[in-house]
Amino acid sequence: MQLPYFTADLPGIGGRLKDHLEDFVVEELPLYEVAGVGEHCYFTIEKRGFSTMQALGHVARALGRRSMDFGYAGLKDTRAVTRQQFSIEHEPSDRIAKIELPTGLKIVHVTRHRNKLKIGHLAGNRFNIKVRHEDWSRTGGSVGPATERARHILDRLEKSGVPNFFGPQRFGMRKDNHLLGLALLRGDHQGFLNLWLGNPDEQVDTGAVLQSRRHFAGGRLDLAAANWPGHLVEERKVLRMLAQKPDSPQRAVRAVDVRLKRLLVCALQAFLFNEVLARRLPQLMRMLPGDLAWLHEKGAVFSVEPDAVEAAQVRADAHEISASGPMFGYRMTRPQLEPLQMEDAVLAANELAPADFEKPQAEKTKGGRRAMRFFARHVQLESGADERGPFLRLGFELPPGCFATVLLGEIMKVDVPVD
């Protein structure tokens, strides 16, 4: 879906992101101070043009360990310079420090702690981003008008908050992760395989992947299996199974790594949340009777009773609380009244019901609530120029799980690139 802009009435600055890796810098903000001692080695990697999982794969191979042995707080951008922390148990610090990694990966800090680093163990992320625009170069580097437009947008978002949409990264390069999750949830095994392994798209697919998808779509399963790139292990494994037993789509789907299937169901969760938030966008700053209010400081929720809406609105205006939206799952708390009707309408539009997330194919997706807005901290805005030309630099910190691309989309009013 194309995400709507909360500041649609304010013109954006246009421009481009990630012309150069150094134009998009991300640094994790740790949730706690490490002890300096303990069974777990914590190490920070600076990545240049590598995904989190690619970096982890290189470290795992160097140590002879499995990727699942490592801990990390979240995934980071690929087309960027990022600093990210990992943990591994029962490894000497000096061995970690001496790992030889390919160009673009560098271990910059090693320490120790008593527990494994887990998903969500971070206070947020710090971003330092340069936006570039060919018009600025043609006008002799005049970024002034764009700076003023960006400032107007940031001033409004400082008061209102930023819509907490999931960014396009959550839906993959082909923008279909949520559709794959939907097929899983519906038990549509053949539909899942057709979308995952077929459905060639020349705008996205290239080389061997494009050819293999064409073979699959044409029913040439043996050729699809033979040509699929070897580093895409899951796809190739399932294709080989299908080449041997093409009439067993359910068996093939069962063989897909449960972590991948869970990721795809989570993408469906994200899509449904975005749909609810898009409907709620005109009332982003308002608390409604029946809302489940999100406490920003604690990450907890409470119900807004009809006679307490006015008091809740005062707290929302002070940025203490926000309305929350659904991350559908078997343990998700549901709101009441109009907010509930809105969530049910989105489920119905996608031919789903809450009970669908209790089925085995939901891969034990617990669910929960997510704030409908977030607030950027320590925002910086300045124009400048380097050897590559003029730029507008944006610096800010975001809470964990919030997407810089959503904030940048409000400022630029153009599609932002997906890794």
C-alpha cells in the first residue's frame, strides 16, 4: 500500500536518499550499560553495505558457530553505514577481536556481559542522513528553500508526532511479504509457493532468480531447482522437494524454516496495522472512547473509558500517551467501541478474523499493541556541501521499532528506497 502523509498539505523537499553509503548512517543506542564481565561477549560491528544477517553469517563462519547462537537487538539497513552490537556466549574476547572479515565489515569494540542480547534490547537508533537533489546542484547549491520546507514539516510533527507506520523494508524487495503471510494464514499452500517461487517480475528480479521464477511459473520445476542461486538456501531446498513430489505443496510449505514463516506472518501483522493507522490518520492526535492508550514511557496500555476521554486527551497533548493499534495475534488485547469497529473492518476487508491468528499456521504469533505515533528526539537540520555536492542533513533519534523512512517520507514526499 502507498502510505498516506500526515503532512500532505505541506510540500516536500523531494530529493534522493542513499546515493552513497556514507549518506545514511545508523548507530544503535544501547538499552543498558554492559557489565564488562560475564559469559557473553558483546561486540560492535561497523557495517558498510551489508545486511545484519550477512554480517552475522561472516562472523558465524569465522568462529565455526551457528547464526542462531548469536544475539542482536534488531535488523539494520543494508545500504548504509551502521554500527550494531551482537553477543555470543562462551567465546574469548581476544578471539572475537581478531576475526578476519571482508572489506566493509569491521569489529570496533569488544566487551562482556552476563546475558544474551535479545531482540528489542535497545533504547533506540541514532540517524545521520544526507538528502541530495540534482536541482540543488544546478542552482549553485541553494538548499535554503528546501531547508525551510523541511523545518515547517518538522515543526508540525514535533507537536503532532509522526505516524508510526511500518516502513517498506518490512515488506521486502518484492513488496509481497504480507501477501505471503496471508497465504500462510489461509492455508493456501499452492498460492504461497506460486508467489514465493514464481510470479516473475522484471522490475525486481534479475539473472538466475528471474529465470528460475519463469521456470517455476511454467511448471518446469526441475529447471527452477537447478538454476536457483545456491545462497538462497530455503528456496532451493523447497524447489528440490517439489521437483521430486510436485503434488505435495502442503509438505513443501511445512519444510520452510519456521523463522521465515513467522517473519512473513509478522509482515502481515505490519500491513494490517498500517491499514488501521491509515484509517485513523485524521484523528492521529485524538483519543477516542474505547481506545487502548499507549504509555510511551513504559510501553504499556490501558483502556480509555468514555468518561475518561477528556483526561486522556490532556495526557496525549503532553505526549505522555497515544492511541495504539493492533498487532494481531492470539494474545492481543482488543479495544472497544469505534476503535474496535475500525480494526474489525480492516480484518474483514482482508477476509480475516481474530481467530485466524490462533491457528497453527499463524506460527504462534502472540501479537500485542503498537503506538500509532512516535516522537523524534534531538532533531537537527542543516544544509551543507561536500565533494559530492550540496545536501540537506537530518539528524535524529527514534525509539526502537520506528522507521526513519516514514519520517523522511513526510519530509521528502517521495518514495524512499528499500534495501
